[in-house]
Amino acid sequence: MWLNLQIFGFRALWSPYYLLFILGLALIYFLITGPYRHKFGGEGEGKPSGKQQFFFYGGLVLLYAVKGAPVDLLSHIMLTAHMIQMALYYIVFPIFIIKGIPVWLWRKIVDRPVVKPVLKFFSFPLISLLLFNTLFSLYHLPVIFDFSKSSQVAHSSISVIILVAAFIVWWPILSPLKEFDRIPPLGKIFYIFANGVLITPACVLIIFADTPVYAAYTQDGAWLQALALCVPTGVLQGLTSSISGPEMFSPMTTLEDQQLGGIIMKVMQEITYGIILAKVFFQWFSPKSLQVDPLPANPYEQG
């Protein structure tokens, strides 16, 4: 399969322009949090910790891996690759970025006249849960999914909207700003559990469908239109007569690919939520939280 993918060329496989964009983001982070932090509200603040730098730069590596490397091309050929991409892009990537940006910089970003009230409203637990999971489920309805693959504008717009919702859904339980940390530990456990339940219908639709549901992976015209999102037009036109369809690049049938994609999405989501759930649980039952407060002194006891 890898040899087959080579026919699409270096640009389609490795997205060099997107790599430059990622490197630009890394440079901006380095400058804002490093030598020029005093110009962005970081006076008196130290550089990001090693852990924060690991999360932010790791998040950028992850972003390139799913949106710039061959996984992005494969996501237009196989639904399995698309679901791996979605799980990492919408569920894991926001965690890395939230934890990688220092508190003072988040304060600078959030404390804006428009940003703060909007974020406070949409990060209300019930609203954030419904916002992300509704958008994610609607996106995977065949009519919307195929529409998103029909043009670069539609694909990019829908992708960015869901990504913003993905950041918001993690904000109530991962926010480094105290005023947004308004859910008690038990509430956070129920929040994560509810998130896992609400995302299930989209996965069920894909796993248990008895026929392929997306034209972007089955119909020649729709598939080539989707492929045009990441393959240069000139290259794709030269290959039109030599490529027969997605099955040419996959060892599975379209239906098997669809079912495996749904399973992978659900499993990766459960693993990620399970890790965050365990972190919340162990923070709740940390040794400090289990300490028993000393009994108050007896006021009637004579010294």
C-alpha cells in the first residue's frame, strides 16, 4: 500500500507547506514564552516548565502527524485512517495544547472583553458537552460528511468549528484558570463519563451499518473530489485513468474499513477518557485529601 501511495507525490504525502506552518507555531511559542515574554504579559514569569514545553511541542508534532503526514492523505482513502485522525485531532491534541500553554499566557488570551464571557458561557458543563458531541455526531451524518469532503472551504470550516468545540469541551476539567475550574471532582468524573456516552451514537452508526454509508469512500466521483483536498490538481488529473478507487490502496473492503474505523474511534476515545478519568480520580483521593482534620480543642478543658 505504501508503494501505491507514492504515486501521489511528495507534496501530497508530507505537506511541506503545512510543516512550515507548524514550525512557525513552534517559533512563535518559543519567542512569546521565552525572550519576548515581557512584551506579552509575562513580566516576572519564568519560562514554561519542561512539562509544559513537552506538551506544547508534542501537540505540534501530533498536529503535523495527523494533518500533514501521510495519515492525512490516507484519511481521504480509508475511513479507518480518518477515524484515527479524528480521535487524535479532536480528543488528544486539545489536551496537549491546554496543558502546554503557561497560566499567564492563558490569562492574557482569555481576559479579553469578548473572549472571557463567550468562553464562560460555552464552557458551562452541560453546554460544552452538548456542543462538542452534537457537532461531532452531526458531522458524521452521511450528508454532512460528504459535503465536508466536497470543497476545501467546507472541509476547513467544519474542521475548525469542531476543533474549537473540542477545546471547549476539555476546558471545564483541564483549565489552568481557577475561575473556570468550577466542577467538583465527582462532577468531573460524571462529566467525562457523559462525554463518552454522548459520542457513542456516531460510532454506532458507523460500526453497525450493513452497507457503506459515505459516498466519499464508495463513489468514484465523490472519492476523487475528496482526494483533491490534499492532492495537487495537476497530479490528480494525471492519475485519474490509473486509479480505480479506494480499494486499490486498502487490504479491506469498504464495509470492513468502515466498521474498523468506528471501532478504532470508540476505543481511542475510551482510552483517552480513561486516562483523564484516572488522573481526576487519583487527584481526588490524593494523600493530602485523605488527611483527617484534627479535632477542635475542648473549650472547657482547663490549661
